[in-house]
Amino acid sequence: MKNKIRMQLPTILAVLLTVGILVGSFLWFSRHTDEMIASTTEFYLETNARSQAAAFNTKLNNQIDLLEHLARQFKNTDMTNDAAIFEKIKQLENIEGFQLIAAAGKSGRLVDNKGNIIGDFSKADYFKLALEGKTTISDSVLHDRKNGDFLYIAVPILQNDEPQGVMYGQFPLMVLRNLIEAVGFQETSTSLLLSRNGTIIARSATNELVTDRIANFYDLGSSWGINGETSLKDIKIDVLNAKTMTVPYKTGSRERLAVLTPVGLNNWYYAIVIPQDVIKKQSNTLSYNMLFVEGMITLAFVFLFVTILHLIRGMAIVEQSNERFKMVTRQAHTVVFDYDFKKREIVLNGSVQYIDSEGEESYSLDNLLKKAKEIVHENDVSVMDDIVSAIKSGKGSLNHEMRILCADGNYYWFRCTGTIVRNDNGVPLRLVGNFMDVEDEVTKQEKLKQKAEIDPLSGLLNKGAFTSYVKNLLAESNEKENLYAFYIIDLDNFKKVNDTLGHIVGDKVITDVAQKICTVFSENDFVGRIGGDEFTAFLKLSGEGVQVGQKIIEAKAKALCAIINEIYSDGKNEVNITSSIGVAIYPKNGVTFEELYKNADSVLYVSKNNGKNQYNICK
């Protein structure tokens, strides 16, 4: 009996020590909860404010980047020539967030993207600073009858690294309000954007705490600090020193909390104003919850500690590890597989039910291949064949992507990776790997690729993407086996549409023509927009089409002339849009993109000079 007690004494002492530590921490925690909650709340608010300020900084810098992108489009424009600036700015469209964009050379004549001359801004401060190479943001809200309240952003137009003009954008105050909308305490807080002297530049939509009648942040409080011990002068000094701070203040009998942090842009400050009673309620709730959790944790820990001492630790650890592994794989929609080369059997773990609600945890290789034929996308069968070949040969490793039909009836992208485990003689024993759901990753990559390749107005390939696709195809082509036709389609009278009917009708012409060209060519061909009113198409012929290629090429050119021919009207004026087309044939008229483009362009001008509304094919 004594020996038994002596053996259990370390366990008893460990339990008592653990209970003592937990009870002591519980008592200490209960006494210091309010202090801890206040400190934690202040830390959270300041962290949240910094995060919001950084997010606002990023969003506004994105707008500046967009404006700088437009400015770079003037790198080859003669900024001393008002007519050249006028023509260039007319080609630009408003970018999201700006209600007006305009450009000017050193003369200061500011022209918007609708071709309107706004006026002479050569003496404006922002114009002078931009010509010194400085990006400028107005420090206060401006107002005019047409555009309402706004800030302006001005960036230099650089040519050979020297400022030659100014790109100007008006940023409406309503958009600025959306940018400073806070996350957290949304229904009870007000977000403010302040200048360095405390002037309120913008306030969030939830502005009940700081109404439009209050123009300066420093007019909010009748006293500052918990008990009025903080001077307004000290707060202003901290703001000038770009400090982040949490400041309690009172407005009459109402107690509030202001969190201020520098934006890092234009000497602005970001502020969140919250009623003190909201903080107190949350603090009390958090305090009670944390005390309850601490008590439960204490009881649970004691129980768990005693229980673990009486379990076989090895088995418990392994079991817990397996459970965590299964949970992670299910959450990540991952299926882990282990294939035994000798048994020709594969064992599956993880999110098997996500793929097949009736799926089993083990299959023979033949049954697995039968199942794969049912769920692998028909366009990815070759990928599955490569995987099967690697399994049967026992060579190499796996790294493939394919679409798999899942239990919800939809196809999702999965990545298959695997490694072969061999014995000392190099004989394959097992193939271990996983199928991981990468649908979000693949979809995101596809969207980014599409966004980079598609012309936003017409929906066709942009110039860069069209050129890349054609060049890659030509590099892999055989001159004896392939027949292609390169079309350049230039719209007649398009400038007259913009000048007479306006840019809205002009944009409609572009979208209409794009759709019409797509009806003439198949999805197998390339169709793009490479200029304002210039389109291209690349016809690919194979099989029987090669034998009658000349007829097909001419028929499509004739169809283009017919389908594009249309009269556009604004109710008063009419403009007849037709097309002049030049066609070059591979390999007769060239084997490179440049050769085909040059030859097609040359006969395009023959069509133009011979009266337009016609096509010509290189001899």
C-alpha cells in the first residue's frame, strides 16, 4: 500500500500543483479583468485604426497609380501642341473613382477627356507642383456647381524623365466617404479623415456622432482625457508628431472615445469615434465571458490532466494526430492516397465524400480507373492517362491538374501530386500523394489572364494578346500543312461618328462591329482590336478547308464588308459606317507576324484609296 502511494505521489503532487496554479491565476485574473479589458480594447482599437488607415492609403494610392497609368500614355505626345493633347485625351475614358480626368501641357490649358477645354490652370499650385515632378492631392474639399464636393489629384506627365505636362483627376467626396468606412463597430462609430490642423475632410456614412455642423475635429470635445486632465495642446502636438493615440473626451454629459492614427499620405489623419458606453458594454460582456471560460478551462484542464495520466499516451497521440489530419484534409477538400504496388490497391483518406458521396476508402487499381472515367472531365482524360502510366511504370513523380466531377454535380479543378517510395534496390513499393482542390487558385489565375488579354470596350483580344497568340501559332506551324489568313479591318467614317454623333454612339459602333466580326469567324480563330477603330482577325484552315482556302478567305472578307455596313443616327444626323479590309495569306504572303501584318496593311490602303467599303487580298 505504501509503495503504491509512493508511486502515485508524483502524480498527486502534479495535479495539486496544477490546480493551485490555475486557481491562483483565476483569482488574479478576476481582480485585474477591467484593467486587462481596457488595455486590450485600446490595443484593438488602435490596431483596427492603423489597419483602416493603411487600407485607405492603399486604395487612394491605387487611384493615383491609375492616374499615373493614364499619364504614361502621353509619353509620345507633343505636350507643346494643344491639338495633339486634345486628340490624345479624347481617346481616354474615365477610370473608376474619378468623375473627371483632364490633361494639360506646360501652357496650362486643361482639356478633359470629352474634348472640353476647362480653362487656363498655369498659375494653380497643383499645376506648378506637378511640373516640378510632384504628385499633388488637394488638402481640402473643393466645390463647384457641376461636380459638387471633390478633391483633386494631379500627377506629372513625364517624357524622358522630365515633367512636360499634368494629368488631373477629380475625386468625388462620396467615393472618399466609402474609402474611409470602418470595419468593426460599424453601426455605432463614425470614421473621419482629417487634415493636419484638424479640419474634417470627409466622414463616413454613419456620421451621427460627428454631424456636418462640426467642421474641425478639435471642436468635438468640451474636455479631453478620462477626467479632463489632457490638454488640447498636447493632442495637437502628438498629431503634428504623427503619433497613434486613443483619447477619451466629453461633449456635455456624453462620453466618447477617439482613436487617431496617421494615414501616411498628404499629412492626413484617420480617426474613429466611438461612444464610451459601447466600449463598456463590450468590456463587461468580454469580462464575464472570459471569467467563465477561465473557470471552465480550469475544470477541464484538471479533468484532462488526470485522464491523460491514465491513458496509453502513444495511442492517444496517434489517434489525435489522425483525427486532426482527417479534419484538415476535409476542410481543404483534399484526398490523400497511398497506392501499394504489390497489392495493386489504393487507400484513400480525407475528403473522399466531397468528390463522391458513395465513395469508398480503398479500391483496386482497376476499379479506381473505372471510377476515374466517370468523374474526370472529358477534356482532361489525357492527364489521367499520364497519371495511370506513371503508376503502372513506377517511374517519376506526379504533378498534374485536372477537372473532377464532385458530389454536388459540378466540376472543380484538382491538383494531383505524388511521390514513389522505393526500397534499397530502387523497386517501387508505394505511391503516396494527394488530390487537392485548387478551384479558387485556377479560377483566379484565369480571371487575371483574361483581364490582361481582353480589350474592355470590345470584349476582343487586345493588341498584345492577339500578337502573342498569332506569333506562338506561327512558330509551331508547318508551311506545307497549314493555311492561315491575316485580316486587318479598318472602319470608314468612324471619326465622323465621334465628331457628329458623340462618343457614346462611337462606343456602340465599336461593340457592334466586334460582335459582327465574331459571327463571321469561329471560336477556333483569333479576333482582336488593335487600335481605336482597327480590328484584326486570324483565320485558321485545316483539313478540307485548306483545299478551298482561297474561296473561304474571300467569302469571309466579303461577309465582313456586308455585315459591318450600317447607318448610325442620333435622331438628327446619320453616319454610314463601312469597312476597308486588307488580307494577307500564310505562307504565300509571309511566315511571320510582322510580314503578314505589313502585307495586309498595304492592301488595306488600296481598299481605302479605291473608295472604301471593300476588301483586297494580297497577290
